[in-house]
Amino acid sequence: MENLVYVALFAPLISSLFAALFGMSPRQTFVGIVSSVLLFVSMLASLILAYHVYQTGMPIHVTMMEWISMGDLFIPFGFLVDQVSVTMMSVVTLVSTVVHVYSIGYMDHDKSFNRFFSYLSAFVFSMMVLVMSDNFAGLFIGWEGVGVCSWLLIGFWYHKPDQSREENPSISPSWAANEAFIVNRIADLGMLVGIFILYWNVGSLQYDEVFAALPNLSESILTAAALALFIGAMGKSAQFPLHTWLTDAMEGPTPVSALIHAATMVTAGVFLVIRANPLFSMTPEVSFFIAALGTFVAFFAASMALVNRDLKRIIAFSTLSQLGYMFAAAGLGAYWIALFHLGAHAFFKALLFLGAGNVMHAMHDELDIFKMGGLKKQMKWTYIYMGVASLALAGIPPLAGFFSKDAIIETAFNEGRLVLWAILVVTAGMTAFYSFRQVFLTFDGDERYKEFGIHPHEMYKFVLVALSPLALLAVAAGFFQGAFHDFVTRLLPEYEMSEHTHHLALILGAIVLVFAVGGIVLAYKKYAKGLRRDEKVENGFLYKLLANQYYIPHLYEEIISKPYKMISDLMWKNVDLKIVDATVDGIAKFLYKSGDGTRKMQTGNLSSYLNWMAIGGILLLVVAMLSAMLG
Amino acid sequence: MIGLNHYLIVSALLFSIGLVGVLRRRNLLMLFFATEVMLNAVNIAFAAISHYYNDLTGQMFAFFVIAIAASEVAVGLGILIVLYKKQGSLDLDELATMKG
């Protein structure tokens, strides 16, 4: 079994290195195929491990080698395959394999085809390190690794020029990549502080040792550590107020959005909270903050998705919103439900994104859903896939999203957090509305793309076949709720609904369902017949507020970017030029002037040289005498 | 009675004369003479101190200095003759060709 751990971990690395060998050469299909096969091997290994852990209930713990061992500090490269990490491994490798195969089709015409696979596999390797590590240091390495790969992949089309924000909410890929990276740096500082706090107080970074030592720590230390770690999670999972990078990250290629910015990397924050659940269950205030923030983000992101016109950004907002749901569940102590939603969400959200990629491919990179419509004729399979994924996202039974999301909403009720419950229910309705607004505007109604001279066509066959596992899981993952619960609660704390909630479960489910179906029906009524734009609504304050993302990007621009640039300018002109540069220049000028001055000694006259020599000799003599007398 | 100090004073005086010659003279030949004077001033000091300490090392060293000075003069004078043939002068002010 140990070897399988290494196979699962290193197959993506080998894939990345292999693809990197051909990084500079023109497109070669076999690079994509080899990468996909290696990822498939990694997936098989993960699934076998999952089965093994499921059967025996025993986690597998391997230590590959010592990494840092000096004084009291001991950090090995150790990997832990237990119920939580094996779930993450299975989800990550499964989605990655599909995305790799998909990319062979999607990146078909890209000249950096090979480079793309190298980055994508490197990302999967980092993600595996993140989820499999048995200590916080390894987790952090993976955490930074996925950050770097995310940067590389968002900025994959780095040559695209900047576009202005006003006419089209779109900016350049390199700008978006930098934004994502910088915002994550801010959060990573919090994460590092959290890790340091734990190390100072426990003296180890191994999960088991840290968690065993937690009861001996004072409450304030626990709270500080939990908060700091959660700040790290907020950045990676794009929670308010660090959420702006996720929608801008949609500048990257669509497979990247599907893999990194929907299914895996952004869930790393949720994974961290689940992984460190002993810490978070001991800090109820922080946990409640997590739940409240998650609920807020769920609603906040969903509201922005209601009016957005960009196909990918709508899905990005819905990712944000669903991450909010996961945090709400984790914050309320229902860690296994959070993990369940994480898995289910990964499947249907990746499917949704890849479907959107098909649409983009067909529409020649047009993303405005107001310019689409009626695509179901040309793209029947994509329509079905996106429809299924949207149904799952909206939480319609018996699809995956229904089971996981319903469980979260029920948890909020069970905990007596009725405000959170109400918000989450309303958000469920909004989710259904915006998902189907997008589906109907894209696939139904009048064929608006014709005015723009676009001739859509369906994606390659093999790509559509490759998407089927995701579709199957989006449909069927919910049925495994019971088995999944038994599986992960061996490690995670048990969470049971109270008797009271249990009685009301049907009614609660029905309320959520009414909202979800209501959202879909509303979307159908408004958009299925075609696009009718209402000037009055679109010019209204609320619509503008939502369309401009609450003006938060503008706010950040005004209060952070612009002052920062102003200060930089000031520092450059006043401090750098006038102090730093002036000092350096002064030293150079002094040397130059003194050289110029002493040059006059070089008369070429032997006699004057001898005089100088005598003066030097006398000086030395004087120094020798003085030192003899004084010392 | 003539003691060590007398020898040393003579030596210092001779050395100073030589030094002034080196510094003030413009003729290369005179510079040579001045150098010889300085060397011999040092020789006097060597011999005197050697005698004072009853140690022959200093006197031996004086012999070495004399031998080396003789060979130096031989080589130096040869160079001077060639220089004079080439430049027609031994005046240092006129020989200043390597002005920086």
C-alpha cells in the first residue's frame, strides 16, 4: 500500500516533468495523452487507497525522508492517507484526469499546448502534497505550490493585452494572475502566523502531536491560532474580503478554471478547516465567525451572480457561493457535511465549467450570455451536461447537490441559527435562478449569436465522453451520503441532527426545494423565450450595484491600488532618487573627483616621485614613532 | 673617546645629505652619487652597532651592501650611458615623458 501512496503522489510530478521536456517545442498530442494516462494512474492508485482505507478503517502513514532535523525542530516529508485526505485525493485526481483529457481537446489550437500540460500536472502534484502531508509544513509547501501553479495558469495567455473595465468586465490574464497571487500572499501571512503560533506553543508541526497538545493550551492562544489559520483559508478559498481574485482568475483557460478555481484549489481552505477540526471545535467563537462569514459570502456571491453577463464569471460567483456553504457547515461543526459538499460540488462545478468551455470554444471565446441563445440545437450534449450540472447546483433531488446542500441548510436549522438558515434558504433559491438564467440564456430562446456572425459547433466526441464520469457523479454522488458518512466520521467528529430537526427534515427539505424550483421557474419565465431587456431595471440602483460587484473592485482600486501607487511614486521620486540614489552617486563622484585630483601627482618627473616617496617614508616613520610612544 | 653616538650622528648626517641630494638634485648622475652616500651612511651605522654589540653580523651585512652597491652602480651607469646617448641629457625635468 505504501508504494501506491507514492504512485498517487508522484505520477503527476512525472507527468509534469515529462511535459516540461517538450515545453518549448510545438504542439504534440502524445504529451497530452501521456499526461492524462499518468493522471489516470494516480487516480487509480487513489481509488485503490480509498477502498483500502474504507475496508480496513486504518489510515496509512508513510515517512518518505527527514527534511529538517535540527535542535528541537523536526519536520519529515511524511504523508498521511486517512479518511479525509483519501477523499480529497480521489476527488482531486478524478477531476484532474477528466480535465487533462478535456484539455487535449480544448487546447487543441494553442501553440503552448505542451507547456499547459506541464503546469496543469504540476498543480495536481502540489495539490496532492497539500492534502496528503502529515504536518503543517508540508501542507504549507503544497499551499504555496498550488498558488504558484495557479499564477502560472491564470496568466497562461500572458501576451493578451489589458482591456478596460468599463465596457467589458475583463482585464488581462497577467493582471489577474498577479492579483490572485498578491491577494493570496496577504492571506498566507496569516496562515504562516498561525503555523508559528502552533509551533511555538506545541513544539511540533505534526498534525497528531499538535492536536494532542491542544487541550493544554490557553484559550487565547487557541483563538489566535484558529483565526490566523482561517485567514489563510479565506485567501485560498476567496472568502470576503479577499474574494475579488477568483472572478478575475476566469481570465485563465477554462480547464484551469474548472480544475483550480472550482473543484480543487479553492477548496483547500475548507480542507484546512476540516483537517484542523480539533482546533476549530475548541474555539466556538472562531467557528461561529466562520459559519457567519460563509453564510454571508454564500448570499453575497449569489447576489452578484444574478445579474452578471459573463458565462464564466457567473460560475465563478456560484463557486464562491458554494464555498460559503461549505464554510458555513464547517463552522457549525458539521465537518463531514462540509467535506461531502466539497466532493459533490467539485464534480458538478467542474462539469459546469467544462461545459462552459465547450460553449466558449463554439462561440469563439465570446463569453457574454446576452450574445448567445438557442445553442441547444448545435450543442445537444453540452446542453445536457450543463443542464444536469445546474440542476445539481440548484439542489434538485435526486442529484448530488440536493443531498449535500440540504444537509448544510438542515445543520444551520439544527444549530438554532435561524438567521443563517433563512439566508441559506434564500440563497438556494437565488442559486437556482442564476444557474438557470445562464442555461436558458445560453441554450434556449432566440439565436442572438447570428448577428455576430458566429457559427457554433459541438466539441470533439472524446471530450464529451470524457465528461461523462463527472456527469454520472453529479447525478449519483448523493446516493452515497450514508456510506460517506460512515466512512469519514471514523476520523471527523460525528454530527447528528437532533430529534426535533429529524422530524422537521421533510418540511425543511420541502422549503428549500420550493425556493429552488421557484428560482428555476422564474428563470424559465424570464429568459427561456429569449432575451427581453428591461431598461428600467438595468438602470436601477440595485442592478448597477450588483453588476459592479458592489463596487468592491473599484473600492480596492481607490483605497488600495491607487494610494499604493501614489506612495510608490512619492517614495521613488523623493526617497529613492534623492536619498538612496544620491548616496550611491555621491560615493561614485567622490572617488572620481579624488582620482581626478590625485592624477596631478603623475608628473612623469622622477624627482617629484622621489619627493613623494620621501614624504611617505617620513609619514610612516612618524606613525611608527607615535605608535611606539603611545603604545 | 669616540662612542657609538658619534658614529650614529655621522651616519645620520651623511644619510640626510644623501637624502637632500636625492630630493633636490636634477641630474641623474648626481642622484646616483647621493644614493651611494646614503648607502654608505647606513654601512657606517651597521658597522658601529655591530662593533658595539660585539656581533659580526652587522659588519657582514655592510660588506653585502657594498657588494650590491658596486654591482648596482655597474648596471646603473650602463643604463645612464645608454639613456644619455638616446636623450642627450640626464636632466630629470627634461626626461619627464610619462606625464599622467
